[in-house]
Amino acid sequence: MNSDLMNGLGTNNSIRTMQFPGIVRSKLPNVGTTIFTVMSGLAREHGAINLSQGFPDFSIPDRLGELVAEKMRKGHNQYSPMPGLPALREAISLKVQELYSATYDPQDEVTVTAGATQAIFTAIMALVQEGDEVVVFEPAYDCYVPAIELAGGKAIFVQMEPTGVLIDWEYVKRVINQRTRMIIINTPNNPTGRIMSAQDMVRLQKLTERTDIIILSDEVYEHILFDGYEHQSVSRYPKLAERSVVVSSFGKTYHCTGWKVGHVLAPKELMREFRKTHQFNVFSVNTPVQHALAEFLSERQHYLGLGTFYQSKRDLFLKLIKDSRFKVRPSEGTYFQLLDYSAITDEKDTDYANRLTKEAGVASIPLSVFYHRPTPMTQLRFCFAKEDETLERAAEILNKL
């Protein structure tokens, strides 16, 4: 309520929520402000170079910006259809067919969303019910578990290895049971920069055969892979695709994270349930941007060349810090790099990330926050989706540690 309005109320009409201690009943009692907000705020407060939150500090493609302005001027400023602009859904379907040899009906199996986080939240709320179990691989992006809890489900955690074999599929097999409703995967993975292989997908397909388990596949970095690796979308595997909801992000692909536009692929039966929730979650998505993206998707070089573009950023960053005391396993995908600081200090990663921001002037994300319980870590996540000058300034600081 507006504070001026509060001040105008008489004593007898004053609203004091603390008089009613039961009025606030949190559905997420153990959830605070997301680490990305915290570290970006800390970076602003101390004038630090922000390599914490995952957003580029360079511009979107000029052509895309021109298209959005053009579509606005042409009057495309009212609600779009709830599932998304038909022309955009058709362009997405064509792209997926060309890249992954997968066929999705643009009418019933493609939905445009207000970013990937909304898509993930909507999928979980639509498909997970009270008492269902959802397998989550850790370290995990922080939006998965709160959505599971809000849906009344229970997260079952399986730890990945930041180095070595990524997933112990025999262990996954042991945790699956009749209550398992969903498995969430994320490849390329944020925060580790690791990718799932074709062998991983085959194992996942075999594990879920003859079950009712749904796969929620977070593939927002699908175009950002390095060193000749090829993205293994679940869409490539027909028996996985028939049980999967695939989430993608235009923001990650076109350097426009603030536009919050993504899309979802799913077989008709799953998409029907997704849309039931989507229509009451956001209803529809930014109309002029959809018109622009529908046209821009035909310019394939912008996403086909993305891996090469970001590999040059990764390689530059690693070259710049080669004389530092950080230990490095090069990222396989995403625009994040984990750096091991164990040769520098024995501090907790949360403490060191804070001190690095406040005293040295470089903001990062501590890896331990991507786990559901305190987990000793000596790694920080750095975002290299930055101008070369930004990376050079950050590296100069990191080399002195």
C-alpha cells in the first residue's frame, strides 16, 4: 500500500501486519533473494567489474534492433496470440527441423514464452503434482527447485561431477521409482560449462523407456558449444522427444536477455497442459519482438556462428589469466567459466566471492550456491560474455591475486 495513503489513515483504520503474525505464510520459507541479484548489487555498490550475472555488455545485432523498431512503427503493438505469433512458431519449427531433424507442429507443439525461466516455471506447475518427485542434477540453476516446491513436488538431488564423468547413470537408475514424475536436464550446463554427450542421451532414453517420466530439458545455451562439440538436444532422440518439454532462449542467442523471450517445444499432449497454465501465467509475449524474431530467424548465421564467437571470448579470457594462480578446466559450452581458487585461499567460496568483489573489484558467483545444502567448494563462476576490454581489465586484477 502507498505510504502516503498509509499516513492518511486514522489510528483506528491503520493496517499493521505485525498484529497478525499468521497473515504471512511463506510458501518458500527457505528461499531468499537470488544470488544473481545479490552479486550484481554488490558489484554496483563497489564499482566492481560484473562477471557474475550472465548477460553480455555488448549490443544486439543492429539488424534485429532495426526490425523491432520497424514492427513497432507498423503498429504491431497489441496482444499476440496466446501460444505465440504463428509466423514465429513456424520459423522455430523449421529451424529445429534443420538443426535436429525433429518435426514439431507449429500449431500445437511450439509455444513462445516470456523467457526461459517462465517456461521452466510453467512446465513444472503444469505437469508436477502434489507428492511427485523430480530428479534434479546439481549444481543446478536456481529456478528449478522453488518451482518444484510451489507445485507440491519433491526434488531428488543427483550430483554431477564438474570434472570427470558428468553423470552416474547407475545412481540415477537407483533413485527413480513410481513417484518420479520428471527429470530436469540442462545442457550446456549453467554453472559448470559441461555438456551432455550422445551417450548420456542414450542412457537417459533407456532409463525412461516404459515409464511415465517427463523430461524437462533446459537448452537455453544450445548454440554455444566449443571445440567442435555438437549440441545433443533431446529433440534428436525420438523416444526422448515424445516425453520431453524443451526450453530455449532468444535472449541467450541474440544478446538480448532483457527482452525475456523464449520458446518451448513439446508433443501435443504435453503442450496442451503447458498452455493451460501459460495462458494464466503471462497469456502472451511481446508482440513487436515476436514479429522481428520471425523475420530474423531466417538469417541463420547469427545463431550458427555463435559457438565460434563465444569460443573466441573463452579463449581470450583463459589466455589473459594463464599466469594467474587459478586452476582451469576450459568450459565446453555456455558463456561461463569455472575457476578453482584453491591455490590462492582456503576461504569458503561465498566469503571469497564477496571479498573479491569488495576488495579486488571483480564480481563472480560462488559455485556452492547451486547446491541444495552447504557443499564445500573452491570454485567461482565467471561470465565471459563481455567486451574484450572488460575481460582484459578483469584479468589484470585476477592475475594479481
